[in-house]
Amino acid sequence: MSDIELVSTEPATGAFLWRGACGNVDAEVTEARASWPAWAAQPLSYRAEALRRFANVVRARGEDFADLIARETGKPLWEARGEVEAVMAKVDTSISAFAERTGQRRLDAQMGSRLALRHKPHGVLAVLAPYNLPADIPNGHIVPALLAGNAVVFKPSEKTPATGAFLVDCYRAAGIPEGCVRLLIGGPETGRALSEHPLIDGLLFTGSARTGLALNRRFAEHPEKILALEMGGNNPILVWDTPDLYTAAVLVVQSAFLGAGQRCTAARRLIVDQRLADPLLEQINALIDRMIIDAPHADPAPFMGPMIDNDAADRLTERFLNLSGKGGRPIRYLERPVEGRPFVTPALVDMTEAGERPDAEFFGPLLQVIRAESFEAAVAEANNTRYGLCAALVSQDPRRYDAFWANIRAGVINWNRPTTGTSPKAPFGGLGWSGNHRPGAFYAADYCAYPVASSEAEQARASIGVGLRDG
Ligand code: NAD
């Protein structure tokens, strides 16, 4: 990688995929700045129509899009197809969300005047995106931002620039003005320069807590700008009171290892009734034994592909070894089955006896196991984190779920479903280091526009009732 161009290669094979020049932050922001007033002045129906055309463009190019996402991230083709579906579905969801969350309302009327609530776009919004869902995540910010009447400068992850470029090309092909969605190719330094640019009105960020915290500090000096942070998690899944350990094991495997564990929603900690732990781990191990880990287009289709690159796989290997150094007992070793490529097998470490359990997001297929003596101790352990994105309980007892729901701290709380199961029809965001109370998904509308309350009358009529001398 150089600072004048980015090269993207396929994680599964190392094959060359894409090359592109790094962009100029100032030029992109200036262009967006010049274009947004005309876009904002269009009626909402015009912008909604343009975005519906965008969904149609994505539908027509869907197979190529999924193929590219799969190649660039290494995720299985079936998973990339699901991502493309989510990109298309975002348009209708955003139109509903805009109407429900940030549309117009007449609040009351008194004596010839009315109180109206309307929303205005911020102006130019920067979007910084991660690599793991390189189309769905930025699109989840961009579609509601455009619908509300903002212009966008979008910097994809330096690990998935080709997917970012494809996405922007789809907006353009739908007739959304070029000036309104600017593509900015570059790495973290480019992201930093974009976040500091004086002419942006806000920043919509999805990525790691480390970057999010740095952005939060940077924006402390700028209360006039909107900052929406969606960050990682150290998500727990609890298994308690369930006779069906096979299903529990499936839910744990889906939670921890889908997308090779490279999901913000992935479970990092399995907290289990100590009496169920051994038979449950046996079932989980049996499922991992059968798991196909292969290139995205392989036949039979894999459950998961490689990690994004060798750096990420090396870091995860180090973390696995560190856990063992901290008193963790490996139940299943992390292996690197393909020489020179970032394929990693799911690993399990029993941390019950470990003196120190690190509160960090291990972004890959590495699950820590903690055996608990009581349900209360299990919930306390689940809450023993600075993060608060997702949590799930597997249990047949509704009273357990009531207690779990009441006491767990997370923005997504699931029952007998994986931690990874989220819906675009609901808000998505977390507490603690997982976000800054600006949830996305259905509530993305909220951070794309600001409310304006107006007291209005067609004719000026006023009298000062008290406090005047007779004149
Ligand atoms: P990252 O924080 O390394 O990078 C995210 C984006 O920020 C990239 O575009 C990157 O170039 C840019 N960036 C990096 N450093 C920067 C800096 N100092 N200033 C400005 N920009 C900077 O994240 P990643 O490794 O690409 O993605 C994985 C992370 O994203 C995980 O932590 C995961 O949990 C999180 N994530 C969160 C959600 C969510 O909705 N909460 C969804 C997906 C991923």
C-alpha cells in the first residue's frame, strides 16, 4: 500500500482484485459542499424516487456485486448475496423510517397559528466504514443521509475499496448527482483528514472502538457537528435451563463463527451453567468438526471463509496464545490450515479459572468459555464489560429471559436466537464503548436530520396584554 494508491487482493487466494488512486479530501468535500443545496432543495419524493432507482440498479447488478464482495472480503458467496439483499432493502426501510422518525408533524393549532415540526438535513456528512460488511454498513448511513437531503463523502475501508467503488457507481447509475455522493479512497490517515475537515457538518462512523474513541476526542471541540459512532462489542451468549443442547450449540456456533467471527454482533464469550458446560462443548466441537472452511465460491459452500488478511489472522493467533498465558485452558486450538493465507479454524478457550479476563473485542473466530455456578453470577459476568452491543440467552424458561432482559446491559438482547440476529426494522446500537447513543438501522433517520419547531401564523396578529401604561 502507498499513499497514492490502494491495491486490493482476494484474501482466499492472494489474487489481485483492484487498484485505485487515493483521493483528495479537500477536493471531495468541496465538491459535496457545492452540490448539496440543490439536492436538499428537491422534494422528498424526488430523492426517494432516485433511491428506488438505486435499489433497481443494485438488483440488476446483484450477482456481480455479490461476487465482488465475496472475493474482496473472503466471505462465502451465499453470505455476500444476503448483504446485497440488505443493500436493496435499505431503501424502503429508510423511506418508512424517515416518515416515522423525522417527517413533518402539525403539533397543535391556536387562534390562527400553528406549531409545526419539520426536519432539515445537516449538509455534508462524512461516512467512514469498516471492511466486514463493506456494502451494507456504509449504505446503511448513505441511503438515509441522502434521503434526508444531505450530501455524502464516503471513505470505504482501505481493505475493501473495490466494493466501495462499486457501491458509489450504483448511486451514480441511478442518477443521483455525482456531487452528492463522493467516493474518497484512502486509509486511516485519509479518514483522519476527512474527520478534521472544517467543511463537514458531521461524521457517521462504523468501526472499532479504538478509532471511535479517537474520533470522539476529536469531535469534543466541535459540538456544532453531529457524530454518530457504531463500534464493537464483547458480546456474551448465555446458555441456561435448556434440554436441547444440539440447538444451543447451533446458536452458539452461529453467534461466534458466522463471517469468521468478523461481525460486530458476534459472541465473544459463552457463559454457561457449569452443569451443562461439558455436554454443550461436546456438541459445539462436533459441529466445528463438520464445518466447511473454504474460499467464497467453493463447492460445497463453506460455512465461513478466511479472515480479511494475514495481519488480522496473526493478531488473532497472538490473542489466542495470550489467553492461554493468562490462565485460559485451550479447548480447541486455533489453526492456520492454509499456508500463507488468513484461513483460521474456530478456537475455544476455557477462561473460568483465568485470573484476568481481558475486556477486548477479539475480531475473529475465537470464543472464550466461562462456566458459572448461578444464573445471577452468569448475568454479572455477562455485564462485566465496558462494551454493550449484543447479548443473547438460550433457555427454555421465560422467567430466566425476564430476569436476563431486566438485568443485562446491551442495545440488542435476544432470546433463543443468535447474537448476530438483528433487524433493519429496529434501531441498532449499543451502550458503553459500543456507541455514543446514536443508534443506526431504523433510527439512522434521527442522526441524518435535525428537528426544527416552528410557531407559524399566516397573518401577524399580536397584542401585549399586560405590563404597558395607558397611552
Ligand atoms: P477500523 O476502526 O480500523 O476502521 C474503520 C474505518 O475508519 C476505516 O475506513 C478506516 O480507514 C478508518 N480509520 C481508521 N483509523 C482512523 C482514524 N484514526 N481516524 C479516522 N478514520 C480512521 O475498523 P475495521 O477494523 O475496519 O472494522 C472492524 C470493527 O468495526 C470492529 O471493531 C467491529 O466490531 C466494528 N463494526 C461495528 C459495527 C456496528 O454497527 N456497531 C458494524 C460492523 C463493524
